[in-house]
Amino acid sequence: MTNYKRFSALVVCFMCMMALMAQGMKFEPTGTTLEEASAKAKAENKLIFLDCFTTWCGPCKKMARDVFPQDKVGAYMNPKFINLQIDMEGEYGAPLAKKLQITAYPTFVIFNADAQEIGRFLGSSDADGFIKNVEEKSKDNSSSDFQKRFSNGDRDPQFLLDYLKSLNASYKGDEANTVAEALLEGKEATFAADSTLRMVFMRSINNPFAPSFVYTVKNPASLKAQIGDMPVEMKIQNVLTNYQRQIINEENGTATIDQPQFDKFVSLLKELNIPNADHYRLSTLITLSQKQKNFDAYLGYIREYLANANLNADDMQLARWTQPFTPETDAKYRSQMKEILLQRLADIKAGKRQPQTTVGNMRLSRPTDELLRMIIDAMDGKMPQQ
């Protein structure tokens, strides 16, 4: 081969390489698992980049449309990473999201070839910002060192605070709760007086069985004296509400409940002796039966909720409970749900209840009795009158 031909071949090869690099990010085929990506990453000596998205997430779509296809993004990512996109509400993605503690979207996670997490970051950005974030989070952020020290029993307060800061920055709520519990251990009755420990409790405790949480629910006065009634009440409500969601498992299109944990949760609610304890029990069962499409149980739990004198389902809650009842739903169940709504309208007409005109600080465009009538019509397939 002449020098000219060798040069030409070299130029063609170089151009092909440049064309390959100028294709934006190359993602693995839809359905590729993290385990499969790990095997490929080992074979190619690469890291793994995981785009955690949902179909309804606007910023996720923006990244996929405007950033990932850019030449410079592909040129940076493709030589270094096995790139993976997983719908975190899909059959494979939902349990993975729970395992990885993914709660906001988009979340981008970087793993080594063994599928051990190195770092993560959240939110949309431009191409340069994305590349900068990937570069920064691809460096070992010492999370493994933190984890190893913690597992080996290191409970130095400053170390725990540093570890907690790292976990909160990565939105790893379950691990953050574990470290927060270690920081508050033995200080359940006194942490409210310490501003740092108050912040630890308010931000990172999400386990209703945590001793600091149990103590605070039973003895809220000291914390309320420091930060006010509303933040404490909201904290209690959020922890209990979030936990009731965690004990419902969805896998392969099937919803089940962790019965031992549910029983333990119900016992805890009784121990805490809060006036609306049945709200959390029944809300869990209502959610479960809806996901299971068990309308007999669903309507039964709604009736039990409405009959409980300690609970008060407002009109908007009733409206939310009607979501499964479309014109295609069995007429028997639609009829039973309409009876519930009609009883509420009768109570409003009789003056036993007042229709809502606001939700929180938001003023509704029309009172809720009108909304409930519109929902009844919609359940029968009738278009609302404007």
C-alpha cells in the first residue's frame, strides 16, 4: 500500500471515529438491566451511568431531548460509560428505585463496573453543566469509606454529621435515617434544646419506630417550644404518611402488603395514641385495595373511614377516592361510589357540612358541591356543563 493510500485509509478511519463520537450519548437498548450493564462495563473497563427517569417528568424529557443528543456530551460519555436509561415506575425500575432510594427525577447515578454506587446528582442542566456534574460525581466521593467506618462502629459525632451531610446530598433517605438515629441515640429527651440535633431530627428521621420519633410524638412540647406547633405536627404527619406507602410493595404488576410490618405499624399507632391513628391504617388499606383493583374492599374501607367519628374526609378527599371509577368501571361499583357522593351532597344541602371553597391557601374556582356533582356525571360519561 502506497503512503497516499495509507494516509487516505487513516483519514477515513479517523473520520469514522469522529462520526461515531458525534452521535450524542449511546444508551443501551430499552430493557437492559443494571446487572447486564455491569457485565458489559467489566468487559469494556468502563463505569456505568444510569438515567433514572419517569414518563411524566418534564426535566427528564428535556435532558433526553436537548442534552443527551449533543455531540460533545456523547464524546465525553461514550468512551467512559455504559449508559443506561430505566423508567423508575416500570416493572424492573420500581423495585430498583426503592433499593436505590430514588425519590426525585431526574436522578443520575454513577456506578463502578461492579454496580457499586460512586455518586449521584439530580435535576436538569445544560450540556456543560451536565458534563461537569458527571466528572465531579465520577470521582470516588468517599461514600464507601464513610459506610465502612460506620459499619465498623465509628460513632464520633463529627464523623456522623459529615456522613449524614453526604447522604442527604445524595438523597439517600433510608441510610440518612440510620445515621441520624445513631446521632440521636440516648438524646431522645434532650435533642430539642440543641439546634444541630433538631435539624438532624427534622431533616433525616423518617422511621416512625425511631426512638427519637416515638418520644417526640408522645412528648411534643419541648420541640414545639423551640420551633412551633405546625412544623412538629407536619413532621409527624409526613413520617407516618410516607411509611404507610413503604409497606405496600409493587412488583410485576402486583401490589402486596408487608403484613408483619403493617401489623407492627398498627400497633405503633395505638401506642402513640394519636387521635387520627385510624387514618393511617385505613389510608394504607384503601391504597392497597385500589392498586389491587379490589373494589369491594376499596369501597368497604372508604365506608369504614367515613363512619369513624375521629376522622374527617373532606370533599376533596372524596373526589380523590373517585379516581378509579371511570365510565368503563363495573356499574355496580360506580353506583356504590355515587351513593357515597350523593350522601355528602345531601349533608351539605341539609347544613350538616359546608362545601369547601379553599384547599390550603388556594381558592377553588367553584365550591366542592358543584365539583362532586360534576364527578357524578363524569362517572356516567356525561360531559360537564361549562
